[in-house]
Amino acid sequence: MLILAAMAGLLSVPVAVLLVEVIAALKAPRLEPFEVKELNIKKRVAVIVPAHNEGLGLVPTLQDIKAQLGAGDRLIVVADNCTDDTAVVATEAGAEVIVRNDPIRIGKGFAMGWGITHLSQDPPDFVLFVDADCRLQADLIEGLKRVCHGVQRPVQALFMMQSADNSPVNHSFAEFAWILRNWIRPLGLRNLHCPVQLMGTGMMFPWNAINSVPLASSHLVEDLKLGLDLAKTGQAPYFFPFVKVTSVFPTSAKGTESQRQRWVQGHLATIGKFVPRLLVTGLVRGDLNVLALALDLLVPPLSLLALFIVGTMVLTSSVALLGGPWLPTVIAGGNLVGFFLCVVLAWFRFGRQVFPAHEALSFGSFALKKIRLYGRMLIGGTASQWIRTDRSTPN
């Protein structure tokens, strides 16, 4: 009884966190006074674009960035371990290109660190990281610069993924899950005056902040790790959802599975490695920002959380029907109700356009794919560290 009750009880924590975030997000965000106040002093921005074999789709991203740069700003492309013409394309597009070739140390974090080392010779006031396959909202750089100056902390823009036009892969559920992860939950945290996780692109940092933490790593979700490292130094990321970067999901089933495995594997590894020490750090220091990020990180990917909840419900119910105690079933049932409420509220308020109700009929086949994915991970399948995902350029 105690083991089953403990299992269901532990699962209640991420469910409760998710429910609080979703409910908090139902309130529309509002601009703070400092978020609209014009800067009266000149601040220089350097935009770093880590790029690995991105020659085919890099130009639209660079054009979006160049259109927003002012005098003294810089655009730097890190052509990292490329075997295509990324460096040539970036140079012809007017970017400052630095080439990195190191087949031993592979990962986006190494490329980011390479760019920061390059900038240290002439440091800017702010550094913005943008992935090579993203499109930028017209006023993104100016908006992030204004907010970053105001909070003197890292600032995360809204980062959304969408299906490519005429994509052969149905990404409806993935789009909804992405909205929940990158829009609803961070919005709830913002409304609760809490920090958020970094999302990998659309991230601006004060120079002193980004120059003070280690970047060079092969971590599969280097953005999560970077945000946690900064939080421990008292510079937890701030969410500014009024400017947006977008990208598209992969256009092949193989690319989709590779990307999802990379995200899930990296997220779970981060939970196991960082959450316990973050909870201890937050409690010892009385740092609510660190505690908020630790609790937020405890929420696993949506499909995995759903499988945990349903599996626990089936297990505890079976034991109860065979004569065992009902308390674990009651706890598991509460988790199921709480999770269902989260999904319904999130879908009704934010997700109906990308995930129509009739798409729920296909959830069974989606769940089977996820079970196969988690099964491969369980028996030792690993994701690649940093590969270019097959995709088309977003409009």
C-alpha cells in the first residue's frame, strides 16, 4: 500500500504544478511600464546564430535579424562543424562568420560558447541567441533589449513551432503540446511573478550574465541547463511574450522522432541531474525563483505525464479490485482528474485552432508511437547530440 500510495503521491506534484500554471495563464498578460519605456541611452546588441549545416535555410533568418540591427550592433554566425556551404552563405548574406571545427566536442552549447569567446574582445551590452531556422517578429530585438535593460536578467521571447505547409506529418497534437509548454506554462509563471525556463532561441542576456556561466557542453537541452545555471547565480530568466520567434516542425517521420527523442531524453536527464540540488539550493537560500524553476522542471513532457497517470491509475485500480487498499486509487484518480482539467482548460483557452476536437480521435495512434519511443529509450536508444533537422522554411 505504501509503495503504491507513494507512487501516486509523487505524481501529484507535477500534476499540481501544471494545474497551477494553466489556471494562472487564463489571465491575459499585461505590459509592465518598463517594458514599453524607450531607452534613452545607446545599447549595443550582438546576435549569435549557431549553425550546423544550415546553408539551405539560413538566409531568411539572417535577413530578419539584419533588418532590426542598429549602428554598432553585430550579427555573428558560428559555422560549427559544417560540411556544407553555411559559412559562405552567411558571409554573402552580410554576417560576420566564425568557423569552428572540432569533431570531438560536438553540441550547440560549444558553438554558443565559441561565439561568446569571440565577443569577449569587444563585449556588447546584450547578446541575443537565435537558431538558424527561425523567423523573427519585426520588433523583437528592440523589445528584448528594452526589457533586458529594465530587468538586468536574461529575457526569453515567445518561441512557437508550427507545421510546415503541406507537411506529410500530422503535428496537431505536437503543436498543442508545444503551446502548453512554451506559451501557457511560461505565461502562468509570468502572471505569478516567477521566472521561466530558457527555450533555446529568442534568448537575450546582459553581457555580464552570459559571460559568467559555462556554455560549452554537449547537453541535449543546453537551454534548460543554461537557465538553471543562471538562476543559481540570482539571474533567473524573465518571460516577455509580446515578441515572438517561430520555426517549423520536421517534415519527415524520421526527423520528427529524432527531434522528439532528443527533447524528451534531454528533459528527463535534466530532471534527474538538477532538480534535487535545485530544491536543496532553493530551500537553503530561501530563493523562490530557484524553487519555482525546480518545480516547473518536474513536469515531464505532456505525453509521458499522461502515460504515467494512466498507468498508475490502471495499476492501483487493479490492486484495489483484487482486494488491496483503495487509497492509492483515490490519489491516482485525483491525478487523472487534475490532468484532465489542465488539458481541457489549456485546449479551450489556447489550443482549439491548432488541435481541433475531431483530432482527438487520432490520439490512440499517437499514444502508440509515444510508447514505442519511450520503449526505445528504456532499452538504451540514445538521441544524436546536434544534427540538422529536416524541415522547410517557415513563412
